[in-house]
Amino acid sequence: MKEAMFYEELEDKKVKCKLCPHNCIIKNNLTGICKVRKNIDGKLYSLNYGEITAINDDPIEKKPLFHFYPGEYVLSLGTWGCNFKCLFCQNFEISQERPYSIYKLNPEDIVEMAIKRKTKIVAFTYSEPIVWYEFVYDTAKLLKEKDIKTVLVTNGYINKEPLLKLIPYIDAMNIDLKGFNDEFYKKIIGGKKEPVMEAIKLSFENNIHIEVTTLVVTNGNDNENELEELFKWIGNISKDIPLHLSRYYPVYKYSESPTDIVKLKKIYNIATNYLNYVYLGNVWDENYESTFCPECGTLLINRRGYNIKIQNIDDKGRCKSCLKKIPIIF
């Protein structure tokens, strides 16, 4: 355990966690919503510091990040716990409870592992890295000293102060914006959309590479008018933010049928009216996974699953056909 950052001591040995917008008031010997931050005698502790449930070398595209070192492999780490309760959670075995199998590592171990593997990028992913804050913060600072890039794959549910403290040590984020329906966020996700929107905006303004994922959930967040408002909102920040529209499959406590492919492609076409780079996930169709120049339509990066072929981008990051600068980090 490690004493948590961002909390306030209250009377009767209660504490107020100030890491995420839940702002949990936690009584002695209890945890907050995330289950990984516990009040012990009036002090808040991180229960999952150094506790790792998965370590893998993944394609960066699996995060998904399509405009950040395409074709690279990334050392991916996950812990347990989450500050959301998504009924369709794909990683519920580690997000909603502490699994039996746990690796115990410290931040120095992660840096040493990355150096030995000669990896350029480390990603905090699988479960929610926000509730792993202290370990992510300590590790990311050390990785930055070694010029190793860091990635968060996150739901973006974090308060402003801890986000701003972490941002200097993070290079890229894929943030889930799980819809534009307040009721959906409240009942199906267990939170609110506005703090996530603020995290996207704030991170973008602080020069973090941002990509957004929206899982299109059948009879949940798949209203086309609402999604169009979501696309407009992202486009007002920047038309160049890549958007990943992923196909939902029934899992955990949500049993609606998988996202209809025809509907998903229609939603894709709506999104392209507001954004320059839109992709479909869980579809495995290179026409919807590849990167095209928004100016002239030239194929820039061909993707067939995780087989990546970079083509028609010059050494200055421009489309070879029309010389438009393409916002991709190599």
C-alpha cells in the first residue's frame, strides 16, 4: 500500500477522495467506488500500488492509437479496479474485483523492463489507470527521464488538479467518451459525461496526443442525433482528433445484440462530416481502419488488422500526393 495523493481528512476519521469526480466520502476501513482506495484510520491508501494483473507487448493500434507511432509495439501494463461500473465492461474480471493472480513490481522494475526490451512506449491500460494514479505517476516520471513515451488508455474520469499534475509525464491518451446521453452515463456507466469532456479538452490544450473511442452500444448510446452532437463537439476542439467507433458485443451484464454493422457504417459517415480521421473498431475492414488523406483521399496507412503498411507519407509527415500535413507522430 501507499498513501494516496489528492484526499482530504474529515472528522470522525472520514476522508474525502479528490482524485475523480465521484469525490467519495469514505468512512474508516472502507473503500471508495473504485475499491482500490481505502480509508485506514483517517488516512487514504492506494491498495493496488505496484499490483499488476497483466503485462504484454501489444501493437499500438490495439490501444487503439492510430496516429501515434503507427506500427510500433508497446509494453502494456494493467492493474485492477475502476471508478466506473459499465454494464458491458470487457475487462470486468480485473476492473470490478481483485483477481487471484497479481504481479508485484515497483516503478523501477517497469523502467528496467522497458529498457531491456528496447521498447519506446509504455501504456497503462486494460483496467482504469486513473485509479492506479500513484503508481502511474511515479512510473511515468521515471520513464520520462529515460525518454520512453507513456500512454494512458482511460475513461477520462479524473479531477482537474490530478490531471494537470500527471500531464507533463504523459505523451498520448486514448480517452473513452462513452456517449452523449446523460441518462446512459448515469445508469449504464456510473458517472457523468461532462468531466470526461473536460479531460479531453484540457489534455488536448496541454499538447497531449489525444484519440477518442466511443463504443456504440445497441439500445444504449446509439441514437444518431446524440452521436452527431458528440462528433460536432470533438470537431469544435479539432477536426484532426482521431475517433474510433467500436462495435459492441454482449458481455458481462449487458445482453443486447451486437452493434448492427449497417448502422455503425451510417454513424461512421455522419462522423466524417465533422472529423478528418474516423475509424471503425471490432469490424476488421481495411476500408474503415486505414488512414486516408482528408484533402485528396490518398491512402496513407493501410491497416489489415494489425498488419500496418505506411505509404504515401513523406519524411516531413505530408501526403505525397497533395503535401497536406498529416497529424501523425512517428
